[in-house]
Amino acid sequence: MTGTSWDILLIGGASGVGKSRVAAQLADEAKGFVVEFDDVVGAVEAMTTAEHHPAVHHFDDIPDTELLTVEHVLNLQIATARALEPAVLGVVRNRLTVDVPALVEGDYLTPAAAAEAIREGRTAGRRVRAVFLHEEDPDRITANYAAREPECGEQTHRARVSAAYSRWLGDQAGLHALPVVACRPWDTLAARIGSALGGEKDRFGLPEVPGAPGA
């Protein structure tokens, strides 16, 4: 369908590592479009309450996460991401009905949800792929926040949480045999994502999709 190795591409990664920028670049190259999963998360939060869906409202009563330890915030973030896995699959299932390339990017895309999306895509005869971006240096993420959100001041605590979450995503991606790509150098990120996806093999014991790499 496209000149890429994917029809639907999931780009996961922690906050502040460059997902949105590279997703826009890849979507432009593929003549597709970007679904920002953060928008879906906002919709889910708006349509639910902490009473009935506490798993997606962990942060509602926390006015300032900087008062918590990095580990505490990280655990809440992981719990929220896991609770949102059905929403990830809902987005992918909808995109499987549309013959237009799409990228889904967001902080709350888990490798477990991505692996299931790939399986469902293969069953539907569509090339669903996933990649997780990694940045291990909290100072670099702090600088990214400063460039993107200068009005918020130095967000060092948030950056430390993001770096820890990035490590967790990378570990989980490894468990599901999904590619992890370092964010830097920035100018080669899109190409390195393409190389990582192009080198993927069928790791899920399912039939290869015609036209997919290795088919």
C-alpha cells in the first residue's frame, strides 16, 4: 500500500523524547497522517470518573507530582499506561478498516499493546509495526522540555520520571521483541526507524503478510 514497511506504525516512548516530531516527518513521507494518542487519553479521561474507572485517573488528586518520588510517579504512569491498553487496540482496530497509512504516537503506548496490535494486524492482512524511542539522559530531556515549554521553567523532576519510564518501555519492548531506537542523533532518527522496521522478522508465529519484509 505504501513505500514503507508498514501500513500502521505505532511510535511509543516517554514524554519529551521527540515522538511527535519524527511521527510528523514519517507521516509526510508516507502521505499518511498522525493519530496523537494523548488526544484519545484526554477523551477517555473526560468520559470517565475516578469512581468508576480509577485506573485512568491516578493523577487526578495529585496537584504537584514533584512532591512524590520519581519511583512513585513512574509506578502511577505505568499503571495508567496498562489501563489504557484497550484504548490503544481500539484505535488500531479502527485504523485497520481504513486503507490509508497512519502513525499512532504517544507516551501511553505499551509494548504489550503494540505486540497485540501487530498480531491483530497480521490476522487482518495489514502491516502493523511498532517502534519505541529511547532517551536515557534526564538532562537531555530537561533541555528538550525547556525548548518546547520555556514558560514552565526547568522540569528536572519530570525529566527524571521520563527517563525512568523510557528505560521501562525499553525493557518491556525487549520482552516482546520490538525494536528500540535511540533518539539521538536527531537528524538520522527517521532513517534509523526505517532500518529497524525493515529488519523486523515475523516473531509472533503468524503468517507473513504479503509484501511485508521477510515475506
